[in-house]
Amino acid sequence: MMKKLPSRRDVLLATAGLPALFAARAAVGATDAPAATSARQSRTIGFASVVAEELSSPLETSGGRPPAGLTGILWRNGPAEHDRFGHRYGHWFDGDGMVQAFAFTGAGVAHRGRVLDTPKRRRETRHGKRVVPAFATLPPGHTQVLAPDDMNVANTSILAHAGRLMALWEGGSALEIDPETLAAGRFVDWAPSVAGVPFSAHPKIGRDGTLWNIGCVPGPRPVLVFYRIDRAGRLVKANVAPVAPLGMAHDFVMTARHLVVMLAPFVLEPDLLASGRVSFLDAHDWRPALGTRVLTIDRDTLEVKRRHELPPGFHFHHGNGWEEADGTIRLDLCQAPGPGFVTRDLRAAMRGEGRFSSAHPSYRQVVLEPNGAARVGPAVPGAAEFPRIDSRRTGIRHDMVFALADGGEGEGWPFSRVVRLEPGNGEVDSWTFPGHRIPEEHVFVPRGEAEGDGWLVGSFLDVRRRVTGLGVFEAMRLSDGPVWEGVLPYPLPLGLHGTFVKS
Amino acid sequence: MTRSNNTLVGLALACLALFAAQTALAGDLEVRLDGLRSADGDARIALHRRVDGVKFPDGAGVVAAISRRAVAGSMRVVFTDLPPGDYAVAAFHDADGDGELATNLLGMPTEGYGFSNGARGFMGPPRFDAATVTVGQEAGLLSVAVPMGYPES
């Protein structure tokens, strides 16, 4: 008699058991009764380390194929190794990055993922322990950082440009990735003059393929760096502007003629960082009296042309920016009253507390007038983050933004919905995920010419089944729910940003 | 004697003293560069003295310099006949052979470099004190290590 082969369900269940171990390990110091631990695990699974350095599997779907015409790869990036050598990082943004590729073949979707073996990670492999300071965590007996790329974990976003695929971080160089093997390559050397100079995680690409980016260097001589790179991937121009004091400048907007950088009053104290006593994040100080400084940079000369000031607030991301004929610039962003969600909540999440007590970022619009006047509009009620637009509108007027939003409960991971916002009208369409599913960033993939004619594609973490899945929405009919979805046999840690490269 | 002559005499005495120090009390300093990544170009090693009001390392403080073809791994050079006092070594691996430490537009080195005692600064060079090696009154060979650091690539 033939021995009974394990069914696919058995295999799935066995695999699904693995992450529970990691989730349990993630709940550092947990002393709760079993029931409480279980609840905690369901929240911390998104902040557990990835189950393997390399992963590969087709997505299982309950039926149907992804929409015809939706072919290509959704590339994603995010911190994935929160634990290594028995050391657990204290903040979501610390972990070594992992590139995820979800390939839409027409017939289905297949996933591959690989941890990015950066020079920082290789150094720790040689030492057999964590030795490099991270964004918000100093490992015991850590080494000194000589240059930004010493601590580059390449964990924030993915850039596809001029035939190259790159993993981006905020504080260092772009890291080239082999699109076939997903292996980490060398740091991108746009030109000798900018070798090792920070290259931020949200570059903007114009319709002719020209790429603009900023680099943020909040050291003892703080500067912002501006880059213009042509469609062939060659550096055309770079410029440096002293900006003191300076903290994190994570994102910016590009209009037809300008770049706009908004600087939250959360600034680095270089002497405190140099003391080696605190992490990069903890060397920042919230100084609301500074207000939010706004720099407008000529996108051709890369010189700072105008400065505006707005009330204090803390933000990471913009949707888009555009310019009217008279030079008035309109942009949007997701802004919180202060940085507490970064300094406190994302640490609490790593401890398995899963309680977000700080005010969340909300969607707002900003108007910058050429005469120096500036105003920020009222917040659309509720939390909103990970704003994305139809990228063909980058730098020109956009009439919609896609984002993650909260479900109004105010506790736990704040995002439970995917929404479409209209500047001026607020939320106009949305889909609420079931309570056991945590949505990650969703990106727009165009189909027709009109803005919004296309799909919204994104991943989610199913904490009940302990798996990561992927959904496809008709971008203009989110409330219909996903038109296709599939799930992996394993979970991925909650990630950050991605990009869809159509084939 | 005029004031000018006084100065000349003073200078002559100082030179004599320096000469005496060099002949009677000179020391040798062996510098060992470790961790050179390749044999490309040259290793350039400069011996500095402290100069008040000038931030180390600066050309104003250089009292001797040696340039040699680079050797992958480790290499040794010796500065000879040094008067007693405090010194510091700054070295870089001039892999492209252009005679200068290559830097990016922020002034961050893009070639390998190092300082005596393995001294390191924060977003800049170390202080002279951290890299100090003292040549004493007694003749003999002192040795100091300069571990070379390279920007990640």
C-alpha cells in the first residue's frame, strides 16, 4: 500500500507553524498568560524576522487569474531581519532590508524574496554578531561609523531606472540589485563626486526619464544634496546646500520647475550623535519653535530659490506637487502633530505592544505662493500614510491620491483600509480589510490614458493564517473589493515601499 | 647689538639646538600600514607635528612624508632621526595615483585612509591627541600601526 503523501494543506499548515516560533521570539520579555500571548503574537507577527533569507513560492488563489494586461513585477522592500545573532533591534526601521518580487505572469503570481547582504550585514557576519549602529538601536559594543554606507541596510524602497534595479535607504548610497538572482550588488556610483553621498529613498522621475533626488546629510556640517540624473542613469548635476539645523528629510516633491523639500522641526544634534551614547534617532530633538521650513529649489540649477515657513508638524511622505501658471505650488503630504509615532509607537510595535498612542499622520494640502506666503490646509480626519499617485502625474496636477487609512479604532496598527483621496474633497472611495488582515502600501498600475485608469496592487499580512497575500483592485472602484487575490504559504515582515515595473 | 642681530643669534642657537637634538637624541618611528586592499597606486604616509590653531591633519603640520608603491595587505615604512616629541601619522591609499586623497562633494574620502593608533573621527578626521605617538629622549625604534579604512563599496 502506498504511503499517504502529505497533502498541500498539510504542507501549508506545517509551514505556517514556523512563523509562530518567530513571533514568539519577537515578543521579547513576554510573561503573559497563553491567551494574552496569542493575542500579542497576532500583532507582533508583522514585526517578526523573516522566516528565511531566501523565499520562493507561487501565490495560491481561490480562483481566477489576475486581470488581463496586468503583467510585470511588483518590487517591494522593507526591514526583514529584525533579529540576528540573538540580538533584536528596537525599531521597525532598523532591520536589514529584503527585496520582494511578485511576478505577474498573466497566468498567476509568483513570489521570490531575498535578504540584502549589504557590506554592513557582511561585516556583522564576519563578527558573528550585530556590531553596527542602526537607525534607532545601538548594539552592545558597537563599532564606530566612519561613513554613512557603513550602516546602510538598504531597507526602504526600490528604484527601477535606466535598466538598473536599486534598493534605497535614506542615509546612504543606492544599492544595485541583480533582478535575476535578487542578490545585492555594489553601491551605485553615479559619479566619483557623489560616491558614498546619501541618496534618499523617494526619487522622482519625470516624463522624459530624468530623475531627481535629494540626499540628507544632517552631520556636523549639515547639508542637503540635490541630484539630477538623465534617462541613461548618468549624473548631470549635483549641488549642495547648507541647511542648519537639519534632521530627516525623507521625501520631497517635484513640480514642472522646482523641487520642494519640507523640513520638519525634528533636528539632529550632531554632538550628541558623536558622543556615541545614543542612536541616530535618539540624537534628534523636537523643536516646534523652528516651524516647518520649506525650501524651493530650481530643478535645473539645483539652487535654493525660495524659503517658506509653515507651522510645526512631522511627516515622511508626499503624494505629489504641481505648479500653477503664476508660480503657486500646491502639494500634499501625510503629516502628524509630532514625531511620536516614530520615536515611541514603532518601538512599541517591536516590543509586541502594538498600541499606537501618538497622533497619526493625516492627509493635508499645502499652498506655497511666490510672494512667500504659505498655508497648510485642514487634515482629512483619520490616519493616512503611504500616499501614492498615478506616477504619470508626477510633477503635474493630480486629482487623486491612493493611501492606507485607519478604521477609526485608534488602537493597534493604525491602517486597516485602502482609500482614494481627492485633494480638496478628501476621501471618496475605500475598502476595509477584514480585521485579521493588515494592508501594506498599495501602488497604482496604469492601464488606459486617464488618471486613475488602472489597478491598485498591494500586499497584506493575514495574522490569522500567518501568511502574506496580495490583492488587486480596480483603482476607481476600491469599494468593490479586490478583483483578484492570492496568498503565500509564509508571512513576510511588514515592509515599506515598492514599485511596479510593467512588462 | 641691534634687535635684528639678536633675532639672528636666537635663530642660530635654535638651529644648533635642533641639530644637537637630531644627532644626539634622534629616534626612528616605524609605521605599519595594515589592511591595504590592493597594490594599486601608492601608499602616502605623512608625519605630523602639532600646530596650534591648525586642525589636524593639515599640510602646515607635516614634518616628513613618504610615498611608496602600495602593497596589498601590510607594509612598513620608517621615519628616521626624529627629535623627541609628539607626532601623529596620517596615511592614505592613493589607488588612482593622482597624488591626492579622492573625496566626494561632501569632502568624504573615497579612497582608503588611516591614522596612527587606529584613531578615528566622527564625520571627519580624529583629533591630534587621539593619534599621538611620542618619540622619547632615548634612541631606538618605535613602532605604530595605521589600520587602513575604506569607504564601503
